[in-house]
Amino acid sequence: MRASEVRELLKLIEQEDIIPFGGGMPDPTLFPKDELARIVEEVVRDERALQYSPTEGIRPLRETVAKLLRSKGIEVTYEDVLITTGSQQALDLISKVYLDPGDVVVSESPTYLSAIGAFRSYEADIAGIEMDKGGMDMDGLRSYLDKEWKRCKFIYTIPTYQNPSGITMSYERRRELLEIAREYGKPIVEDDPYGELTYEGEVMKPIRSLPNSDFVTYLGTASKILAPGLRVAWMVGPKDLLRKCSLAKQATDLCTPALTQTITKEFIDRGYLAGHLEKLRSIYRVKRDAILEAMKNYFPPGVTWTHPNGGMFIWVTLPHGMDTSKMLPKALEKKIAYVSGGAFHPDGSGENTMRINFSFPTLEEIDEGIKRLGELIEEVGG
Ligand SMILES: Cc1ncc(COP(=O)(O)O)c(C=O)c1O
């Protein structure tokens, strides 16, 4: 296990004068505090919400989640839903069930830092497959599986508004991924915390909603659409895997807090989610547009970046030979924070890349921070 650069950075965000492009946090001013306060006031008087819950989760929330998933084309009932303490726990449980030391998880490269952490904590290796504008490179995936078919236990993907790249996998690739996984007999784990946060273009359907996708494990969470402090998330997947994950969860934390499960259920059942998502989308869209505009205005020639249609992140690539990790102390002197790209690459490459978050900083911070970052890149690269 290694200290995560992001966790270290989150500590810095507490230093108020740092402009925080580093974390992956929602805009705290958008938490639906009034609605949640009303719900909490009632729910906390319900004895069931203060009790242990079944390990699988309280049935009313599992039913609510199943309904939500059906509205996205994922045909499930409450029995197919396991509630987890954040999707991070689902990643841990899946690793516990699937992985032995020396096994391999195939993922996009770059990929979610704490997924790398979860897989590595079970002594698995991660094989990163390169991406382009359409997501994971399918030829790369095929040739890896041809070589290492036996060691690979599952394929991990964040197909929509990926963390960290902001890239979305095209439908063509989603179908191809399903085909390849079926052909090689490998399960897919689809992690989808950002799918609801679309600011432009088509709303993408999850891989798990496409035909013949029953073998895909799908992870959703309340963290980015409601509040990460609730630690409520959900997982659907093959029955045998769910049963084993549920057994593993029992040994881990017995159950996700009934209190936050009930709060989440009430928030959705009272019909607050749709309006809240509209608000998130409209404000995050403005922030995304502002950061893209600032990058266009302040970044020197030779720097490139992604144009995400949703989510919370932009992936920036500096000219070859630059090192964002070495540049970070200077960035902190200028009171700006980002995460350098090497952390997201299973093989540690990508030293000239960085992840920039745009959901957490304010509009003023976005403009000023990107200006300072542009100056820094110019100074260091010049
Ligand atoms: C891709 C991805 N998966 C999982 C998580 C963890 O989410 P949760 O708060 O539900 O544990 C995150 C959080 O940033 C994420 O970006």
C-alpha cells in the first residue's frame, strides 16, 4: 500500500488560499441542504433508521435504486441490488472476491487512482490499456488478452466522463468491449459515478443496459449526484458475485448505515433528485465552459486538453519532456493544486500529464488558477 497523492492533496485544500484543482469533490454550495435537513428531522425519529440493516441494504432503498436503474435501461429488481458503503467499498469487495496475488485487472490507462489502490491492496497487477477520444483501445485490449488471458480476472472500465480523463467510450466500443469480454470469458466491472452529469451531447446508456450484458457488474453511487458524506452506493451484477460480495461485506462492516440509506431513499422517493440533477448540470456546465475558455486563453502553445461532455475532470497534456510531478512544488508556491498524471497510470508513465477538477473551485478561482497554471507551464517549459 502506498500513500495516495490525492489524499495528501485533499489536506492542502484545507489551506484556504490554495486554488483546488486537485480533488474530485462536488461543489459544496450545491448540496441540497434544506431538503436533506427536512428529511433528517423526520428520519432520525424512525427507529428502523437507527437500527442495523440487512447486509444487502434496506429493502426500500434497494427497490428505489432498482427503479432508478430500470429508468436507465438496466432491467433489475431489488434482489439484484447490493447497497455498499460508497462505490469504493464495492471495488474493495469485488477485489476480495475475484483477486489472488499475481492476478491482473485490465483497465483504461489512465484510470481511477483509488481503484488502482483497491486492486493493488490484494496484490494484483493492473494492465493499463491506452485510450483515445473514443475510450479504451480495443485492439490493445485484444492483444493483451491474447498474451495474458489466464492471469486477467476482470476488465475494469469507467466508460462515461471517465475519472481522470473526462473521456467517454463510444457506443461502438461499448458493444465491442462486450463482445471481446464474452469471447475471452472475462467479467466487466462498469464504474459509473458520473453518468448523470451530462452537460453536452447525448446522454450515454450504460454498458450494463446494452443487449447481452447480464455478466457486467455495474456500480452507481450517491456521492456525485447527492453527497459523498452519505457513503451510499449500489452494485448490480451476476447473482453469484453479489452473494459473495455480500458475505465479504458482512465481515467488513456488517451493513451500510441504515440512517444514510433511509435519507438517500427519501430524497429520491420524494422526487427531489431530478430537480437537483438539473441544477448540478446547469452549474457544472457553466464551470466546464469557463475552464475550457480559460485554458484556451491562458495555456501556451503545445499544451492540449480533453473536452469532456460531462463529469468533473479535464485531462491536460504538456509538451513532451515536461514533468508535472516535478512542477507541483512550484504550483503550490503559486497557490494552485492539481494531481500529476503519473499517479493514474498503472505503469507510472504519463509524466507530462495532469488531472484538473472543475466542479469544486469557484468561477473566480477557475479563471485565476488557470491563468497561474498557464504562466507556470510557460516558465517551466520555456
Ligand atoms: C471512478 C470512481 N469510482 C468510484 C469512486 C468512489 O466513489 P464513492 O464516493 O461512492 O466511494 C469515485 C470517486 O471519486 C470515482 O471517481
